[in-house]
Amino acid sequence: MRVNRAWLGLVVLMLPTLLVAIDATALLLALPRLSADLGATNVQQLWISDSYGFMVAGLVITMGTLGDRIGRRRLLMIGAAAFAVFSVVAAFAVDPLMLIVARALLGVAGATLAPSTLALITNMFRDERQRGKAIAIWATCQFTGGALGPVLAGFLLQYFWWGSVFLVAVPAMALLLLAGPALLPEFRSDRAGRLDPASVGLSLVAVLLMVYGIKQLTVESVPVVPAVALVVGAAGGFLFVRRQLRLRTPLLDLRLLRNRPFAAVLVALVLAGIAMAGTGLLVTQYLQSVLGFSPVASAVLFAPMGLGVAVGTMTAPVLARRMKQTTAIAGGLAGSALGSLLLVGVGGPGGLPLVMTGIAVLALGTGPLFALGTGLVVGSVPPERAGSAASMSETGNYFGGSLGFALLGVVAAVVYRSRTDGTSDSLAGAIAAGRHLPAGRSAELLRTAREAFTAGLHVTGVVAAVVFAGSAALILTMRPATRTTPAALPDYEATRS
């Protein structure tokens, strides 16, 4: 009976995990239509797109630790209610400013959900094997949701108005609010102290400014503002770290990084995020701007990346029963490196099958890292620190994604400009310019631009392969995490309240 309630509770936890990931990417297809309806400028479009991710990245540390202190289920319920309310507000926004504010508030609510769900899993599953399977399911929902977001948005936009993209979350959050109190345990740390406002402020300054700086480096022609943001963010991060090491009850327990497996997995999660985000950015543009597919068709053709992660995370527990977890993770990352190298051969009429195979293999190999690696992170700490550990894992994912968009985007841009001899800044610009040229010159310009962009994709594949291979080597050097015995974990029934 206990196990049945735990697995039913996991089904409930899958809802916010899936929807937060979907919400982060579904707007990509809806943005052009809602921008036209609301009359959003280019700058406003940028904030509509990024305000959600900025707030999630900036507050996930605070929310993970806050859940340990006030109760993980309580924070999850508050976040779910807020997410439903602000989703309705976003769906019926009447101007760009209203939508930007609603998206930012959705980010605040979303930051409560991911660390709370992962931390609650450590309370609900005392058996290590069951806990590993539950975390694999959680990871599948998180990463598959990101890939399915554009596909779902494309379907909704085909039949409904752009606000339907936001309303999808409302029924799921309502179900979570109804079933959560009966199926989910409550847990809070007995050693909870007061929430330090200075630490919260410093974490926000550090994360928000650094994520903003990284993102803007790829779009600003004069990188002064992004560079200043990075410097100030880094300074805020330094002050945050120094303060956490001095506090008796820190907002984020950085002493966890002394655990070698914990630190190694976090680094690998960041590196994998860099490689996946960078290749995803280039592949989606390749499908649309080089091969000429529509946004909806491109989203469907890009689905193998999400499906690959899903299969990889779900099979990871099976691999862990046959070999060491570190071996499974490293082997998967080696496979991701091979998948990345397949992108080097993309080009010509056979480009589509090769790129789809490459992203599928690449994503499949990351599954053990996301499933088993996340399990190692939360399993390396006592249950009362699970929220803090989960928030560090989530922050690593967000930083990795932001770095991937910026760093590999810059690498691809440099390759593109060098292949076009500096005559074109981007493929999108070349396509726009080609509309105003005679047919012959337009065809030549587009051929050169597409070949240059494809060369950038090739280089990105090589860089991603190196990143994945380096991550595999890092994982192989770490010691297995100390196994937490079932007796050390709180009883599921005893923690229900």
C-alpha cells in the first residue's frame, strides 16, 4: 500500500515537472503570432521570451532551500496555485508589458516546482532501486517536456489562439492541488533557520546578470552591456559564495561540493547542457533555414532529441543493475560524442536522415547522466539537504543551457562569417537580403550562406563531441557516491501530514 501511494504520488509530481519544461520552450512557436496580435517590439519579444527563464534560473536556489525550511509539499502547492493563476493572466494578456510581467511571475512560480518535486522523491522512495527508477521518470518528464513544447505549441496554434499555449497548464495544476495533499508527504528540515535576505539578493544578482550577459553576447553588436553584466554578476557570485561559507545555516550549502561525486556530476550536467543547447540551436536553424522546413515541421523533425533523452533516462536504471553507475554514465556520454560527430557529415541530399540520427544518438547517450547522475547528486546528501542539492542540479542545467546558446552560437557565427568572407553576418540576414536581389545573385548568395551555416554546424558537432568526451573522462575519475541505507531515510507514512 505504501509503495502504491508513493507511485501514485510520483504520477502527480510528473505533472509540474513536465509542464515547467514545456512552458520554457512552447513559446518559441507562439512568439511570432502573439507579437503580431499584441504589437510587441523586438526588445519586448526578447523579454517575453526570456523573462520566464531568467526568473526560474535566478530563484531556483532560493526556492530549493526554502522548501527544505517551510515544507516541500507546502511550497509545491503554493507554486502550483500561482502557476495556474499566472498562466491564465498570460493567456489573456492585452499588451506586451502585461505578458512580460505574467511570464516573469510564472518563472517565480516555476522555480518552486522543479526542486520541490525532485526533493520529495527522496522522501517517498526509501528503496534505492525504486528511488533510481523514480528519478529516471522525473528526468524523462523534464527533458522530454522541453522537446515536446514546440510540437504541442504547433498543434495548439493550428486550431486555437496563442493563449491556449499557456492554458494547458491550468488543468494539470488543478489536479496537483487536489491530489497532492493526499498522495504527497510533507517534509521540512529540523535544522531550518531563517531565510537570509542578503543571500537571496546576492544569488539573484549573480544568476540573473550572468544569464542575461551570456544570452546578450550573441545578439549585441557592441558587447559592452553584456560584459558589464557578466562582471557585476561574477562579483555578486563571489560575495554570495563567501557569505554562504561563513553562515551557520546558509541559503545554499556549498560544502556539498566537497563531495567529489557530487561536484563531478554537477560539472558534467553543466557541460552536457552546453553541448545539447548548442547543437539544438544549430540543428533547429539548419532544419528551417537550410533545408527549408516550416517551424511546425522542424519541431516534429527535432523530436528525436527529446525521444532520445526519454529512452536514455528510462533505460538507465536497467543499465545500473548490470554495471557501475559511473560506467553507465561515462559510456552514455561517449555515445553522445559519437552522435555529435555524425553532425560533421551533414550536408547534401542525405543531410536530414544524418542530422536526425545524430541528435537521437546524442540525446540517448545523455540519459544515464540525467537519470543516474541526478540520483547520485540527491543520494550523496542527507534527506534534509535534498532541496538544496536539487536546486544546485537545476541551476547547473540552466547555466549549461545558457552557456551552450552563447558559446557554441558564437563559434558557429565566427565560422559562418569566415566562410562568407565577412559579407554576411547571419543566414537569416542573407535570406532577407536575397529577396531584394535578382534571381541569379539571390541563388548564389543563399547557396554560399547555407554552405557556411552548414560548416558552422560541422564545427559545433566537433566541439560538442569534445565536451561529451571530456565529461565522460571526468565521470570515470570520480568515486562512487556513498550509498544511503533505507534506514537513514524518513519513512514515507511517518512524514505524511
